Amino acid sequence: MKQKQEQTANLKVQQTFPLTIKRLGINGEGVGYFKRQVVFVPGALPGEEIVAEATKVSPKFSEAKIKKIRKKSEYRVQAPCPLFGECGGCQLQHLRYDQQLKEKRDIIIQSLERHTKLQPEKLDIRETIGMDDPWRYRNKSQFQMGIKDGKVIAGLYSMNTHHLIDIEDCTVQQPHTIKATTTVKAIMQDLKIPIYNEKTRKGIVRTIVTRVGVQTGELQIVLITSKKDLPKKDLIVKEIKKRLPEVKSIIQNVNGQKTSLIFGEDTFHLDGEEFIQEMLGDIEFELSARTFFQLNPEQTVKLYNEVKKAAQLTGKEKVVDAYCGVGTIGLWIAKDAAEIRGMDIIPESIQDAKKNAAKHGIKHAQYVTGKAEKWLPKWTNEGWKPDVIIVDPPRTGLDQELLNTILKVQPKKVVYVSCNPSTLAKDISVLSKKYQVKGIQPVDMFPQTAHVECVTLLQRKTI
């Protein structure tokens, strides 16, 4: 141990050293080893030999930047976005797309190696399902607002900083959302609306959220403000409607907290509808401002079809749709299930889920507000036990209480839709006491980024 500490202590900040990149890390950075210590290098690709410069040194790992590339990856390409490397939105535009798909599968394998006792080489981990055209796919943008040189700007923070990058175009956003953001930015400038300053906590408008129904063309604009009182509110609405006649819904959300969370608790309807419509396949959904909906509709259809394949419903099963959002997954598999019960902690999502089910005449689905770990024990105590539980949690994964509840209720199958391989692997490790991994299907929901979504089928062990 002492010898190892001495070896890693040799590395100093600003020191340059040769490094061979072995694989991609979960955040899209290159991973290499210097004297047995892991080194993370943003922008470096597997197979590359580089000269690295240490930027951070700690006992467990170090971080570095590329000083020089001695041997380039054969898959390295020119990133088309001029803000690549500056804006924190994309991490892999410089990696050829077919290779992105392979590396994303490897990120899942790494997570399983790190967090479980399973042997990934013995598991059915399929090739990543990609897109034919992996650009301009995001149906929603959430751009922070700021002032630079007296001009209103909107964009994302640079990686690991609070330096706001003004984004006038984005190669992974739907053009409608970019046009809407640019227009609202101009309206704020023209009407001299006070823009929120994160440091002084003064000003009103914090964030512009835009969402488009890709199949319907309907557009929603949400202004996140620090206070309910929005100066020149009627004039802002009038200008949005004049300059963007395609906008169907204008909403205000109030978030006065010092937080990185976008939305606050209070939402106010300013004009138009309270929601927009979107289609997935032949199912139409109503989307309120705060409700979760997948950001890549084209890939969502592929993702939900993989959920359907994994569940293998026969029409007799009772299904729980945990973290149900507006009911997308439950409604997608509804015709093959005997009964669906969904829950979500956001009341607006449950209202939308109920509307969406009613609109499509689905009477065997019920939706409740609250956590799965509260409702599941209640239902089982009443004698209702699910055959299949479908979970689609946030990046933090499943709540420990829900994991315990699943192990207690023991449905025949758990279909786990994950957007974070690390928390997926940790949760699999807990569930593997009573469940066996039958297959993992990665789906690329976010091309050009390090994110990978996957559908995992866990089947109850027979003893």
C-alpha cells in the first residue's frame, strides 16, 4: 500500500507524461493508467497515445488534459459544432458514430464489472441500437439566461464551471426549439426584462424552457422566473404570439431557490393551452410543462418496443409502471396487459397520465400520485400482486426502499429502463439476490453524448 501511494504521489499538477487511453469513462472522458493509477482525460479516445498534462491529482485518481496526440484513434472525426469542447452538452462529437455505439455498450460492461459480482461476458448484452441520423433529435431545451456585455444570452454552463456559454445554434436540438429560444431572448432584450444573476440573486427571468411536439409541430415555452411578479408579462406574451405564431402554450414557473434544479413548485398558465400534444406511434400524449417525456421521440419508440419485448405480456398480467410520468410506457404496452397501475411523484404527470389513458379508451389503467415504495405494499396488503414491474427511474436509480419492496413482493419479472449504467449496476447487484439478468439492450437515446439508456430484463430465480 505504501509503495503504491509513493508511486501515485510522483504525479504533480501541470506535470506532463505519456498516456495510452484504454477505454471511455462513464462521462465520455478517455481513461488511461499512470503507474497503476487511473487518469481521466476529457476529449481523449480509446487507442490513442497522448502526452497528458495533470490538472488534478488525488489519492484515488487523477485528471489531465491533452497536451499532444502522438497517435490518433482511427475513429476520431472533426466535431461539426463550433462550441464542442466548450459547451458541456455533448462529449463525443469527435468520435465516429458507429464507434460511439460500441463504446456505449462497453460503458455498461464497465459498470457491471465495477458494481456487481456478475461476469458480463456471460450475460446477453446486445449491440447498441442507434439512429440513422444522429443529429437534431432533442425535442426540449432548458437554457439558462444571463447578461454578457449588456446583451441577453441563453445557453449552458461550460463543463464543471459556472461560465455560461451563449448558444445560438445546437446540432442536437430540434430547429424549432432553437428558433423559439432565440426569439424569446430577443424579446427579453427588446423589452429590457431583468435577467436573473446567479451570484447576486437579483433579476427575474432565469431559464427559457422550450418543447416541441415533433409529430404535431406544437410548441410550448416556459419562462422560469425567480418571483411570481413578471414585469411586462402581457407584453411578453403578446410579442411571443406575434413573433412565434406556432406557439400553442405559454407557461410561467417560479423557482426562487438557490438550486441547480430548473423547475420550482408553482406553475402559472399565461396563454394558449396548458399542454402540447405529441405522438408516439399511434398514441397521442398531452404534455404539461413539468411532466417528464423522453427527449428523443424517434428512439423512444425503439426503447419502448424493447420494453414490450422484454415484458412478453400475454394479456393476463398485472403490471406496475413505476416512475410512470405521463403514462407513456404503460399505454405503450396496455393492450397486452390485464391491468396497469402507475405512479409518479409529480401530480401534473398523473393528471396527464389519466387524460392520456382516457383519451385512448384504456380503462384497465389507473394512476396515483406518490412513490412506488408507498403504493406497492398497500396494494399487496389488499391482495393485489403484480406479475411484472416496469421501472424507469431518474439517474439516481431506484430508492433503497423500493428495492426492498421489490424483493419482498417478488414479481415474476422486473423490466428496468435505465439512463445511468452505474446506478443500474448497483441496483442489479441488490436485485440479483432473487433475480437473474436475462438480457440487456442498450439504446442510444442521446447521440454525441456519453449517455446510454438500456432495457434490462430481470427474471425471478426459481429455487
